[in-house]
Amino acid sequence: MVGTPQQDKPQLTEEQAQERFQALRRKQGNWVEWADHCQALQASGYNPQQIFEGTGFEPIQQNQIMGASQVYASMLKVGVPDDVAQHFQHRASDVLYEFRVLSPQDRASAASFAFERKMDSDEARELGKSMKDFTRLPKVPEGFSSLPGDVLAYYAWFAARQKSDLQQRSIYIAKGLKSAQSPEARQQIEKLLTDFSVVAAAKAPRYPIYRLEADEELPRMIPVVGTFPGVDLAAPKILPEGPYGLVQVDDVKRWVPVPGWQVIRNAADPVAVLWPIDQLPLPLPGPVEEALVIIDRADRRWTADAFFITAGIEMAWFETDPGEDVILGKVILMIRPKKVLDEGHTEQLWQFDE
């Protein structure tokens, strides 16, 4: 059997580090060994940019092979056929990287299926996402199993039933038949060849988004420096940061002022996350900017009209209840920054009519 990448390496000496740099520059060994070198160098204090400058391995490539090596190690620990292990030891790290979101057992089955079907990274990304989403279903759908091919077949079957256009429907049916691994899953797909009924697709809800408009809606956090006469004017200056007025205290925690709207007052355990709008599950119109996403960690009850935060800090909408173990919190509000046409006007002195 192929060995697993080594983990938790001790700090490298300068001589050992230079040997790793040289091995990476010369691309000695396979990608699993490259990942091991990158991991050891980073653990010894070298940042990705320094490794890039010394080896030519870009930070994104370092991240990919290190993530893939974790998948590789865990699938070997679970157990895969030797030909699968040998194949991925020398190539297709980009395919394994797409399975990082899966459990060790699912990583092993996904890797074996990807090897059997000669999948590229785009196909592996779809498989990894589908298998992750499948685990969130309340139960295994009738006629399907958790085998990788059956999972892909299920989502093809699910999509086909929502298409009234026969050509589009046929594309998904063909995809399902190609993917299905079990006879039961194939039978479910084949039923669609004679059943032309259309199941309306459920629509995701709208984001609970609010655009800040008025200056009065932009509160500012001011430090309290004591109670008279015990006042300490030497307290550190707090400067608001960014369009939401974030502040940093003791170089550790940042706080953001949010108007006391009712949805905020009703939240039991709210936290805020800055979220680029181009990385939301559904696109938003307008320029790419950061939205301030407010999450109530105490509200883990599923409803079909809301978005939720899941493990791995992903935002998702669920058509059916995935169970409380999946949901980490509910998205209760999204705030977009105030549009400032003249940023200099707020720095001018107030003027009063005589």
C-alpha cells in the first residue's frame, strides 16, 4: 500500500528548510511529497509568499495540494483499492481537493468513483457538492442510495422533474442514467421516460437585506472613559473602520454598531460577518461590495423562507428541514453600506444660516 503524508512535523532547521526549498524548486517526487514540504515549511514559519518566491509554487497551488493531501491521507486510512491510491499519488490533486468538504468515508468512495469515471476537477466539484448536500437531507430518498453515482443520479432526477421542456428534461435523464450505480436508482430515472408530470421548483427566499441610506442610521461607538470625577482621558483613541464603522479593541476583538431595529432587538445571540456579495449563494445586483450579515446563533429552527449558516461557515437555503445538527444559525439581516456620492462633505464644518 501507498504511505500516507506525514503530519505534525517538528520545526525544521535552516539546512532542512533549504533542502525542502530545493526539492520543490526541482519538483522532486510527487505532489503528495510537495504538499508535505509546503506543510513543513509553513509550520516552521515560512509564509506562502516566501515559499512561492523560493520555489515557484503559487500560494493557491500550495493550498490546493495541502488540502488534497489531507483528503489523500484520510482516504488511505479508510481504505481504497491499490490502483486508486496509486493513481492519486501521482496525479489529479485538483480532483481530490474538491472532496475536502466530505467525511473520510465519503472521500474514499468519491475518489474511487472519480477514478472509475475518469472525472476532471469540474466534475469532481459537482460530485463533492452533491454528496455534501445529500448528507443534509432528512432521509435517503426512496429508490436511491448514498453511493456517489446514485447521489448524482438523484439530483439529475430531481432537476429533470422540474423541467417542462422535453429537451432539457432529456439531458438530465441521460445524466441520471449515466451516473446511477444501483438498479433501484436506474429504475427511478427510467420512470421519467413515461411520466411527464412537472413538479414546480421551490423558490429560494429573498435576502433580508437593507441598504443604509441616511446619516442618522450610521451610529458611532464612543468609548466610556469613566464616571466623574474618576475620568481617564488617556484612553486609546477608537477609529471607526470601513463603511460599517467597525472598531477594534485591545487588538483582539472588533465590534460594529448596528441600529436597534426590532429584528436586532429580538435576536438572542447575534453576531456579524462581513460577506462579499459575489460569494453569496444567490447573486445580488450592483457593484461588488461587502454586506454586513447578521446571524442569530440561538435561532436554529428551520423555515423555508430563510437562509442559514451551516458547518464550514457556508450560507444555504434548504427546501426541507436538514436537522438542527446542520444549522448553526439563521441569517436575520443583511446590510449594505450607505452610498456616499461626496465622501468629503462629511469632513466639512457645519454651516448655519445667520
